[in-house]
Amino acid sequence: MAALKRVTRVAPDLRIKVGLLAVHQGRAVRVVGVHSNGRIHLKVEGTAELIWADVSMIDRYVVDTPRKTIRAPSDVDPEKERQAVRWTEVLAQLTAAHDGDLTRTHFLRIAGEMGVSPKTVRRRLKAYRENPIPASQLTSTPGPCPGSRRLTPLVESLIDAAIEEVHLTRERRPLVAVLRRVEVLAKEARVRAPGRKAVGARIAARDPMVVAKKRLGSHDAHAQQAPSIKGLSVSRPLEAVQIDHALVDLIVVSASTRKPIGRPWITVAIDVHTRCILGYYLSFDTPNQTSVAHALEHASFPKQPWLKRLGVDVSYPMFGKIECIHWDNAKTFQAKDVKAQCERYGIRIQERPVRSPHYGAYVERVIGTMMGAVHLLPGTTFSNVKARGSYQSEKRATMSFHDLERWLAEEIAGQYHHRPHRGLGGSTPAAAWEAAWKARDGSPTIPPIIGDARAFVIGFYPSVSRRVSRTGIVLHGLRYWDPCLSPLINDQKNHEVHYSQRDLSKVYLRQGDGYIDVPLLDRSQGEFSLWELREARAEARQRGKAASEESEMFESIRRQRSIQVQAESSSKAARKKIARTPVAALPSAPPAVDYTQEVRAFSWDDGVIE
């Protein structure tokens, strides 16, 4: 009888295309580009690393599921393990002695010895030749192997078409919609429609990342499905500080009318090593450079004056010069002045990869923790519409902006910093901060402090390049002047001028390592913001006035503020504008007349010096 030929399993072809998951030097990679000369562009899964490689340097990531399920010896009982070892020994002796000339007699002898049929001996010999180890002799799990498909190719194609058309869309339709579409396609093809379990299994077999991108979009898909990187390796406080903006889940009311205004923004800075909230900035303004400046100011300097102003009696000892800032690619963080000021003070910047929120996990979790506490306050909007349900946030709102400022200070310094933190091994952020600032002998030390707080904050404000003329400095169509500018008139040099988006009543001219305050030429004007100036210009254009006339701008700002104060009791938009207006600039009501006092005639002699 002819010798039995050895049967080996042939691996399927490796078709290299964009999106293919493969292995390169022991790491999982995904093909992002295919180029000529066998060069391919790869992205390492779970990271932002991009590499070039030759086509010969990648291997298949997943091979086809074998027809039989081979289980490890630990998954079966000891008797089956002994039988597998015995079969391996017998088959090894058989192939060593008669591998080239096996006849029916040999199979009958082994079958009688092992108590099985000759057909079983042939089957076991085939498995042994493919994989000569005891595990190959273990019986496979009964039933079809996992991942196998028993439907006809036509029905499989109908299911795939329905999944692509209905399930993999941004509308995120449920499984029942896919089933209905499959039924329609099956009816048109005149075949029996598959069941719910079969369709659900085909959906579950799809690549989870591909499904998430189709249904959620690339941003949310990576946030939900992409692997999370391991924690940052830090050894001391202030080594890494993460900063981010968030909209507070709370409706704030007007302090005077107690009517709803809206939701404020918060910019939070967290120290990764101790998990302390190093500082934050609360405002109704949409996050801008000024928000970043004041958040870093709050994080970098002692907070006793701020706590005294709020009237809050808590300990908040977290401050110091930051070594490295981690933030995302928001426009406020990408501004040239922000980057230049960080470089000037030796603060390194590490930006997270684009559209990868999981890279900012520490600050994201802290903001989530803070919002969880906010959800317990009256007037909360909760995290989404489903969580809010029938709760009427605006009708329940009771906290003013000042109330929220005081509550946040108490919640952060009095509560959060003193709760055990899982990331600190059960210790509290306050205890971790205190332990980090101790010398070897146990004596307390003080974090390094930036020498000039004013120059530090102003440097983060937006800046423009201006020349000084006889009329001073022109910025946003407004003239700024101070006698200190006299030596700079017509010096033919461009000077760096910074301004706060919350107060345009003065600008800051950079001179050496410091700044000179340059007020408006019209000293009678109080504080006003950039957004107020823009609205005033828009109103002037509508009235047909010249938008470049300063007197018209200031008069328009005064009219708008007066209208806002009058409309505060009825208009939510007016209340929000008032909340964004600098407090010192708001028009105050005239003092009430006390009619109970006796009226005295005016004396012309009052104030006359004889």
C-alpha cells in the first residue's frame, strides 16, 4: 500500500491594504498607507507612533480558526491527559519504525492494542503528523468550531448588506432595524430569512473599532474602544500638570433677580503625582487665553488672598511653579503667546495626540468627579438629557455665581483633597501633597514660586505688535496713551502689547522683563470687555454710525449696559451678559431719596475758604 502523505494546513494569502491589522517586530500595527517599492506606513496600536517598514517585515495578526478546537491538557480530566500521552508514544513508535511503509496490518494491530477502529488510528496519525504533541490527541469540543458559519453564501451576503446599510451608520439603529432589513432582502431574494441570533452573531464578529467609528465617529470611537495608555510615570509634584476646560453641569442664577443665567465654564489644572486640583478658573466667558492665564495664575501662586476674598475658611496649600503642562489641541492652548510664555519660564508643554481624549485621563476623571458632586446641587443639568429626565433645571436653580465660587472652593479644598484616592493607594491628595514637600529630616519645605506674578500672568494674555506714535498705541480701534510712552514715539520699533479679553480699559506694553500699564486716552471709561466692544461696533453699524469713533463705541456700551440692567428681570440673555460684564463697570442705581429727613436749603458758603 502506498505511504500516507503528510497533510499540512496552508495559511491564506496576506493581502496588504489600508486598515489591515498586522504584527511588526512583536507589536500590533495597523496599515495607514501603502507606497511603492514595497514600503508601507504603519501605526502602532494603542499609541500615536507612526513607523515605516518594508513589506517583508510584517506578519499576519490573526490566522484562520482551525477546523478542530485543540484544548489545553488543563481543560480536560486526568484520564484523557494520560490517553493523549499514550497515543503520542504509540504513534511516535509507529512512525519511527514504519513511517514509509504503513499497511493495513499496522493499523489493525494498533487498533486492537488501543481498543479503537482502524479509522480512528488513521485520524489520530494524521493529527500527530500535523502536530506531534499530546495536545493534538485530545478530543475536540463537540459541535461546530467557534466562528464557523453554516448559512449559505447568499444569506451571508444579505446579512452583510443589511449590517452595512442599517447598523453601521451614525443613527445607531438597534438590532431590530437590521432584522427588518434582512427580512426585506431575504424576501426579495426568495430565501428564508435568518434568525435574530444569527444576525446578532454576525454583528458581534465585526471589528469593534470599525463598528465604533461607523456608529460613533472617529473621536468617540477612540475614546471608547481604543486601548488606554498606561499611567504617566511621575515621581514628584508639579512634574506633570494636566489642564482642560469643561462646561459646568449647573444653571446659575442672577444675584439680584435670582433668575437663571446659564452654565459657566471652568478651566481645571490637576497635579498628576498627588491628584490635587492645583488651581481652576470659573467664568461665563467661552474659554480663551485669558481663561488659561488666570487658571495658571490660580495654580501657581498661594491662594490665601483669594480665599479671604471669597470668605471661605479652608486650607488650600497647593501651588508652585509647574515643570510640564499636558493639554489638548484646543485653540486656547495653541496660541503663540501661551507657548512663548511657557518657554520663557522653562515650562515644558506636552500635547496629547489629536482627537485622543483618553490621553488626558487624569484631568478628565477629576472633572467627572467634580461634576458628580455638582449633580447633587439644585439646578443641575446632569450629564445628559436621559439622566436629567423630567427634572426642570432652570426652575430648581438657586445658586448665584458667587455662591458657586464659594461652594467649589469648599468642595475642592475641604472635601475632594481629603477623600481617599484609589490612584494614590488609598491615601488622600492632601496627604500626598504634604508628604511630597518634606525634607529628609521630616521638616516641611515650600514649593518653588515664580518671582513676578504680574508679569507671569500678563505674558499669557493675547498680544499684538504695535508702533508708538504721537497719538500713542492704537489697538482694536482704540487709542491708549501714557506719558511713559514719550521716549518711544516714532522709534521705528515694533513693541509687544498684551491685553486682557475681560478688560480693555488698559493694555500692557512689554519693556524688558516687565510691563507698563497704558490706559485709554479717555480716562473716564471704566472696565469693558472685548465682546462688549464688538457688540457696540455691530450696533453702531446698524445705526449707520462710524464704527471707528471712540465716543460712539463708549456711548453704545453704556446704552447696552443700561438696557441689560433694565431687561435683567425678564431676559435670560441680558442676565448672562451682565454676568460676563466686569463687576466694577456695571452701572449702579442712584441712591434712594429718604423723604423722612428734613429738607435744608443749600448754603453758598459751604466749601468757601476765607
